[in-house]
Amino acid sequence: MNVSWIPENISDFNWNKVGLTALYTILYIVVILALARIAYGVLIYLLKRMLVDRKVKHLLDERKANTLFSLLRSMLFYGITITVSLHILKRLFNFDTGTLLASASVLGVALGFGSQSLVKDIIGGFFILFENQFSVGELVKTGEFTGTIEETGIRTTHIRAWGGELHIIPNGSITAVTNFSRGKMLAQVEIQVPYNEDLERAMRVMSQVCEKVSAEFGDRIIEAPTVQGVTQFGERNVVLRVIAFTKPDEQWSLERELRRRIYSAFLKEGIRTPQFQSIIMTDPMKRTAMDKQDTVIDPSKNEL
């Protein structure tokens, strides 16, 4: 390695030359870092315009476009960072880029066993993209984590849980995925009705509610809500079930609306819903003693 700006003999120091060389090196590093930052910003802006900006017509849907943008942004960041680092090292130590890359490949082979997890994560990220396992904005479950995909990078995937927690998962550890945002989703509502109620009447009321909901929320529903009938005999009540199939991520809102409307319709029609009462058993002898202690004596009735 030959460092051009370090003299062989300390006595031969040319301070003016060393100062100018150091100044030029610093300016070179500042300029290349600024150019890299500008190039990264411009490329990210163009990617947003092509993939994310909804004002322009795209060939990909929104979720796939966001996923591809997230992955390309990650690749750009790593690519520009490695390129800038090589240029700075070449400037500082007068490295030959070819020799440096060859050394890096030898070092990579030497450290191959230690970097297996990193390679596995990167390969897993490409398989996730090419197989279209999930996209940004979709609700998924992988392992013990459930949430919405917030970002898919070349090495990790970010999942935002219901409570706001952000799970950062290496792509190589994603082995099985349950996607709740693909195809039609099942909305299921179970209503308990006491045994002494008219079940036929209750199911007619539920069917009327299903027809109204289907008419009002038709844009979210794939298969209209229907009353399946009695699905279970409980200890004190009969279970009646309503099912429907909705577009992705719409099943929970439809379930809430069906429950609310069925409950209101039951109240209006006088159909009772289960009411549970808690009965506390006490010792009658202790209760009698407490009643005697709580007796109030009227002084006006006392006889002297």
C-alpha cells in the first residue's frame, strides 16, 4: 500500500504540500458525500413519482408499488454507501479498486460461515418480493408477530402491531406467513338468545337486518350476510350465527355493524338477550346477628 501524501523520510516533510493535499482530500470527501446525498435524494424522488405518487397512472397496485419502493430504497442506500466508501478509501490510501474488490472477495469467502445469516436475510427478501408473499399495508401474521406491513427492506421487514409496537424481523427468519388481506374475508357474528324466546321470530329479525346492511354496505361485501341458524346449544342460551364474506380488512367493521344493528332490532321487537345475575350466598345466622346490631333504638320509647 502506497500512501502518496505521506513522505518516506520525516525530515523531507513539505508542510505546504501536506496541507494542500489534506485540504484537497477533505474537500474531495465533502463533495463526494454531498453528491451522494443529492443523488440519493433525486433517485428517491423519482422512485416516489413512478411508484408511490397516485396522481400518475401506474401498472402496479398501491400496495405492490409501496413494497417495491421500500425494497429499491434499501438497495439504493446500501449501493451508494458502498460506492462512496470505496472512493474515499481509494482517495485516502491510494487503493487499487480491483485489488480492493479482490481482497474483499477473499475476505468474504473467509468470513462466509459467519455471514450466513446476512446472506440468508438478503435472499429471503428477494424471495418475498418475487413470490409476492405480502405487500406494504397488508395485515399478516408470521411466527408470534401479527400486524400491518410497514416496510420491506433488502434485509428486514417492519411489522406494526395493533398496540403500536414496531417489530423488525430479519427476512431469513420469515418461514411461514398468514396473510389476512388477500381474497375474500369471513365476517362471523354469533348471537345468544334465551331458550324461552321464539327462535323463528329472532331469525326473521336478523334476516331483515342482514338485508339492510347488505344494501347499505354493498361496496365492501362480496357475499351478502345470511343467517345460518342455530349452531350451538349453550347452558342457558341458543347460539344463532350470521356469516358474510367481505373485501380484505373490511370483515371487522361489518361484524361490529351487524352486532349493533341486531341488538337494536331485538330491543325494538322485544326480543330478550341473555342477562346474567350474580347470586351471593351468605350464612343466615351471621345475617341475623348483623341485623340485631344494626337495630336503631328510639329514645322516646324508652321507659324509665
